[in-house]
Amino acid sequence: MNSSLMVLTHWNDQWGDSSIRPELVLENCERILQYLSPDFLKSLELSILVVDDRLMQEINRERRGLNKTTDVLSFPLYSESPPIPFQILGEVVISMDTCILQAKEIGHSLVDEFYRLLVHGILHLFGYDHETNEDDAILMRKKEDECLDLVFER
């Protein structure tokens, strides 16, 4: 836990109308980033972009060459080596259309699904990857649960 970490989170909501409260997202991002960040970091910047499926498909096509929408994308800038104390972590892009659909399919609230996607995206920015092997997937799921516990104080 890096409780002295200064966090700057940019919230850019292209969706507009949702039950996601930006001020709580900013507070929760600070809590999550302080939890995940190594001690050498003094300041960390994060950008969150909330979009619809159409814009997500456009971003996915432009940035990854995949002409389809998805739930969350992460574009990392962070590096642990060399240990630079002031860094931009990167950007997390969340499709609210897909978030709403997945919340209904899974059977939990929009807020729960939003934070699940946000945490998933943030973990990718820190280099966690669930697609490399089963051990990495287990570690990432464990970290997701720990971060969600911070958000929902379970």
C-alpha cells in the first residue's frame, strides 16, 4: 500500500447518462492505485474514457486492428523500470453499452459491472495479464477481488 501516492484521475464520460457517480469513481481509483502502486511511485496519472459501443468499435479498430466492440480496453504507459517516481499509468476505455448488457447477463448491478471492468483495465495497465497462462490468470483474478473489496468494502 502506497498511501502517500498522489493520484490524478481524468474522467471523460462520452456516454453521459448513467448511474455511475464520477466523484466516487475518482475516490475509488485513488484507493485502488494506492493499493497497487509500488513504493517508489510518488505521483500517478490515470485517464478513464466512458464510451458507447460505436466509439469503442472505432477505438478498437484504430488502436488494435479489430473491427468490433469490446467491454474494456487498456492502453498502458507505465513502467517499473527504471523506477521513475512520477508517471502516467495510461488509459482505460469502458463501453457502457457492453457494460449494461453484461450486467444484465451476469445478473448483477451496473455499478458492480462497471467497477469490475475498471479494475480489470487498471490491472492491465500495471502489467497483469490473464491470457498468458493459468497462473497469471489466477493472480489477476485474485488482484481483481482484492481491488473490488477495497471499492465495496466487503
